[in-house]
Amino acid sequence: MGGSNKPELIKDGKRLDGRSPDQLRPIKIEVGVIKNAVGSAYIEWGNNKIIAGVYGPKEALPKHIQDPEKAIIKCRYSMAPFSSLEEHGRTGPNRRSTEISKVTKEVFENVVQLEKFPGAEIDLYIEVLQGDGGTRAAGITAAAVALAASGIPMTDMPYSVSAGKVGDAVILDLNKIEDNFSDADMPVAISPRTGEMLLLQMDGNLTKQEINTAMQMILKSGAEISRIQKEALKSQYEKILEKYNK
Ligand code: CDP
């Protein structure tokens, strides 16, 4: 946010990477990338590279964290020490990663059918290999696919994306440089089936009108993100079917 030597982020209606204000970065998702996980997904979202892995359900340990009524979700979001120049050489949890782990866990507590697994824990790991702005959104989007691939029942497969503001312009899916110099950033996660909002964070200020514009961009791009999530799952099952039919 803010800062000196602000580059011109929008010129003739185009952003530095050539995108229009409401355009997503390219997104690719691959399912089944970790053998030992019950479900996993790798996402490339612009220059973000992130792996999500799901483990469990298994007995929640230590025992005192167990909920006799339902499963609990443990979530760890983490950035690899080589994932960005800023993070270089640093490992271990910090304030930011603890916050992102918490909000991500809360997203999935709303869609995973936890009551089906009393006393259990479901572990969700999100590892950022390369970060370039919007890693929490990309991580949630990948984790949703990993959970779907795990077969753990969910009421819906959420997606996440952020929108924000540079100068007077509302833009979708901020990359790192846009994030650094933006006037606002609003990551959102949505359950597409119900339209329920599962995450809403805001860094900076947006007017009511700007929030409306941002939400319209988010919902429109959501259809595309959901399509990519489903395609990734479908192509994984087609691969498995092919193997069986051989
Ligand atoms: O990644 P996201 O936009 O969800 O979170 P952020 O806190 O707004 O961070 C924006 C970007 O700054 C990240 O995506 C990373 O590229 C970078 N960053 C970093 O490299 N090292 C950190 N410790 C924090 C952020």
C-alpha cells in the first residue's frame, strides 16, 4: 500500500501486465500432485505457484481439541523462504501467515460437512512456492479443489479472488506490484452455489460504489474460476478412468 516512486499502474486503460481492469491473470490447476495426501492441487495463478494438500479425516490430536459433535479443520498457510524476495531467508509462522491460516480455515468450516466426522481433524496445508500478490485467494481456490478431490463431503466448492483500487480505478486480481502501490485491496471468497460470502477482508478504503463495482468484477470472474476448478477435477478423473480402461 502507498509508498514512494509509485509507477504508473494503468496507462490507456491497460495495466502494467497488459490486463484490462476487470481481467484475471491466467489460472492453471492440476489435481493429484502429492501422493500421500487424500486430495491435493497445484495452482499457477499469474506468477503465484501454490500447492494445497489435504490429510484426514483422522482422530484429532491432542485429544482435548476434539469436538464430539464434529470434525475440526487445522489449516497452515505458509510461504516458502524462497517464494519471494521479501520473505527471503525467513521461515516459520508469522503474524501474516497465522492470519491467513485462520481466515482460510474459517472459509472451509462453512462448506465442509464437519458433522459427518465427530472427533476428527482434517488438515489443510497451503504452501506458497512463488508469491506474486493474491496468494491467500489463490491458496483458498487451490485448497477447495484439493478438498473436492479428497472426497471429503462439502456443500460447495468455494473460490476466492481479490479486487482493489489504484488511483480512481477499481481493478480485479491485483498482482504484487499493484498490491504494493494500491489504495485498497479486498480479498473475497464465495460459495458459488449459494452466493454466500465466506471471506471478506479489506486493506485500505473503498466507497460503496467502488465496493459494488469490485463485487461485480469478483462475481463475474468467479464463474471463470469455478469453471477452471471443475475442469481440473474432471481431467484428473478422466486420467484415472483412462488408466483403468487400459
Ligand atoms: O498474498 P496476499 O495478497 O493474499 O497477501 P498480502 O499480505 O497482501 O501480500 C501481498 C504479496 O506480497 C504476496 O502475495 C507476496 O507476493 C508478497 N509478500 C511477500 O513476498 N512476503 C511477505 N512476507 C508478505 C507478502
